[in-house]
Amino acid sequence: MSRQDLSKMGSARVSVETLGGVNCVLKQGASEVEINFYQSAAPNLMGINTPKLLKIDKDHLYIEHIPNSLSLMELRTEPDLFSQLAALHCSQYIPTFAAKKHEWTAFATDQALKVLNLPDGVEYSIRRIASLSDCIFECKILISGDTNDSNWGKRKNGDLVLFDWERFGQGSPAIDLAPLVRGLGNIGEYREIATQYIKYNPVLSETELLEHLIIAKCWIIIEVVNILISRNNPDKGKYLNWYRANITKWLVSVEGAL
């Protein structure tokens, strides 16, 4: 039995295994949120493709292996990307279990900024955006919480599938849209995402969604930095240096929209 370790920034060990002679993904140490998602939520979500649940053994989660990966550029050209996300966000399903609680705390900001060691003016801008962030967490809309391109794949029949549901919870659609912007992006890219999405779900105006997108992207910076440090990711130095080199000019490009 071959093991191909697929885990990246997650805490669980993820590998490709065989179950009944068929390839599957085994997630060892799967979170309660993700286990409950596949057992209870996934069967009730229409219009969004998720891997089939094959077996659960305590915290070992066996799900369908989605064989074909996608780059972010390829993902953005998928015709049903935004319609699938909109279907999730428009779902009336109410979780019967404790989903992931998304929040942006002052403590998280302090921890990340301590590591990033940015100029005072940049720190001030990030704290200002954090002070506006309640709007993206107060939304009672179902979200994946982690839609980066490495969590999407295609079945052999061409179906686009979203996996890795350990951050399933509630919040603004922007939390699921912000990872679709390459790197930190620029204001034009945010507008393009907002325009494409509201064709399928106009729950927010384009202006409001744009604001949410910028806030969500800034929050993701804080989240990623703290995950890199807490899990002692071997690539943390590379990511932190990239953020230090790019955050200032990104803030200059987007702050006028807030």
C-alpha cells in the first residue's frame, strides 16, 4: 500500500490509500467539523460537488480521491466555479453540529504583526481593517472557509469538486472568494471577482462585496502567518519574507475602497 502524503498547511495527515482496490484519500486526525460535514452536511448541500464519503473510523476519514489538480489560473476559467460557490452560499441547510467559528481577534493580529515586523503605518492600516471586520463574520451564510486552488480538483468525468471542509462554517461569501485572487492581488482583480460572483448571487452589492473581499484577504494574511508559526512550517521564512515585501503596496492599492 503506497502512501503519498498530501497534507500541506493542515494539521491532519493526508494520504492516498487503497480501499477495496480503489484509490481513496485517507485523512488521519480529521477534525470533528470535517467528519460531521461529510456525515451530515454534504448530503444536504445541492449544487456544490464534494467528494463521496467512503468510510469513517474514529478520526480516520476515507473519501473519494479526486485525481486531477488545478492551478489557480485553470480554476478561475472553470465555468461552474462561481455557480457552485453561490449554491453553497444560498443553501438553506442549517448545520446540526458545531461548525467552525470564524473570527478575527486582537490577539491573532498582535501575534502575526509581532512576527511580520512591518512599519508602524502598515501595522496601523491592518489594525484599521481588522476594526471593520465584524461585517464578514456576522453573515449567517454557509461557507467552505478554505477555497484555495489546492482544495479543488476534477473527476475523470470533468466534474469540478471542492474538498477539505475542516473550516466549514458561516460568514460572508467574500471569505470563499478572496483565495481566488492570486497572491494579494490588486483592486481591479477584486472588482472582477465581485462582478463575476454577483451574477449568481446578488445577496451583497458589488461595492459591499468588494469591501468584504479586501477585509477577508487581510484576515487571511493574519490567519496564514499564525498557522505558519504555530505549526513551524518549514517554508515559513519564504512566506513571511514574501508578505513583508508585498503587503505595503497591496494596502496602498486597496485601502481607498474601504
